[in-house]
Amino acid sequence: MYIKKILLAILIIGLVVAAFFANFVYKAMLKPNTAFNNEEAYVYIPTNASYKDVRDQLEPLLDDINSFDNLAERKKYTTNIKAGRFAIKKDMSNNDIINSIRTKNLPIKLSFNNQETLEKLAGRIAIQIEADSTSLLNAMKDTSFLGKNKFKEATALGMYLPNSYEFFWNTSAESFRERMLKEYNRFWTEARIQKAQNIGLSQEQVIALASIVYEESKQASEQPRIAGVYMNRLKIGMPLQADPTLKFAAYQLPKYKNTLIKRVLNIHKEIESPYNTYKNRGLPPGLIAMPDISAIDAVLNFEKHKYLYFAADAKRFGFHKFAKTLSQHNVNAREYQRYLSSQGINR
């Protein structure tokens, strides 16, 4: 009888301990521990982050941060932090949260449009990934990298093709740059390289001309015709006389910093710059802005015609009137100049 009582007592104690342990396991590992109402929340864990850095982000999102601390310590997460962007879904347990932020780095959709300079591109990228604008700009301008890949600072912007890409948030500046180089090389297929050779332009020259075409017109349907005008001028040795290059040249001067040139004037045509295509024949030394892929393909597949001139169409905003003769062009140009004057646009 005495032995039975001892065994019963041991059994009861065992059950109590088991119940206590089960309750601990449930609270620490299995009980939902989120404090937000949305379906999910995201945490962005920087490279070389400490557990405190992670904890500071998690605390507002959890009901019980202490139970999370206990499990994180037991699972050795506190000394094995992973950088990246991670999702925490509503009603996740501590165990699920730790598994998520340890192994499920989620990619982001990174996008950029037609940035005018490397500085602006770096700023645009820096708000989307961990790398800051300074490190990005330094990577983009790295002379060793540029020389190795046959770029110059004047042509470096052409390596970055505006589009949407999938990246991990914790991508470094150098990794971003290397990925963009791969995308650039992937874009230049054998077919595109052959087309460039057929029209007598290098890849860098194609992109430089495409940047002018894009600044002239955002209408993809019109870009091949504009490209054809410039190709006709190049063939006969006529200066490109592209107004966007004058604006680019002007913006390099202190006088025009923080200004917006709405109307190209004769004074702009006198600017001493290799980008002044009124004074210099041929293509400028580099691109003047980041062109769309449509503009690059417009150059590679330019429309064959006999037009040598075009002027903005005062009646169809964003489009142009084309002319084969200077006399007809002057008629078109005067019409547009009158429109600008009527709108009070004098500079």
C-alpha cells in the first residue's frame, strides 16, 4: 500500500511537471504572439545587426517579447542573425517567427525609370535597398570596374537599363552594380550587337543616340522616325543639332544650376562643350540621360526615310512634324516658336 502511494505521488508530480512543461512549450513556441491587425508585417534586418536591433523592431509587433527572447536564446538565434527583409504573419508563434527571420529572406521589386545622372540613380536605388547612395555612387564610378568593363564615367549611366528587377533588400552596392552589368550584357544579344554593327555604331554610341532620341520624344511610336533623322544627318556629316544636348551642356554650367530650360535659345548654341551638337559634328562623348529600352531599340531599328528635320507639333503635344527640306522645317519651327511665345515661354 505504501509503495502504491509513492508511485501515485510520483505519477502526479510527473503529470504536473509535464503539464508545466507543455504549458511552457505552448507559450514559448506554439502560442500566437503577434500584436498587429494586418495580415502581415515586415522587418528589415541590416547587415551585421545585433539581436537588440532585431528585438527593437519586433517588440511593437509582438504581444510578449520576453517569451520570444527565451525561445530565441534556446534556438541560438540571438547569436546567428540573418540580414534581409522578412515577413511576420498575423497569429504566428514565436517558433514560426524565428524560422521566418532566420531562413526566409524575401526579395523585393526594385525599379527605376529614366534617371538623368548616376547621382540621381544612386539616390533612387538607395531608398529601395540597404546600400546607401554614397556607397552606390562610389561603386558606379569605380574606375577599376569601369575600365575592366570598357566603360567611362561619361558612358557609365548607359549600363543601367530602366526596368523592374527582383533583388534582396540587403543587396550591397557592389552586388547591385554586378547584377546590372549582367542585365546589360543579357540585353545586348547577338542580334542587337549585329544590328549595331550593321548601322556602324558601337553599343555605347547606340545608347548615346538613344538618350537623345528619348529626350526628344517619349512617344515610342515616333522614336524610330526621330532616330532615322539623326542617322540621316550622321551619314551626310551634318551636325545633329539636337536641342536636348544643348540643355545637357547648359546644366553643367554654374549659371544654369537649379534652373529649368523650357526654350532653347541662340545663346545656348554658343556654349563651349563637347555635348553641343550644334558646334560639334557626330555623337557626343556619352549619353545625356538614361534612355528607355524602346529608344535603344528605336535606334537599332531606325526608320529609313529622307527626313532631315523635325520640330515639335504645337497642335499635338508630345509629337513632331517632320520635313525633308530646310524651308519646310522653318515653317514648322516658326509655328512652334509662336506657340511658345503665346504661352509666355521665353527661356
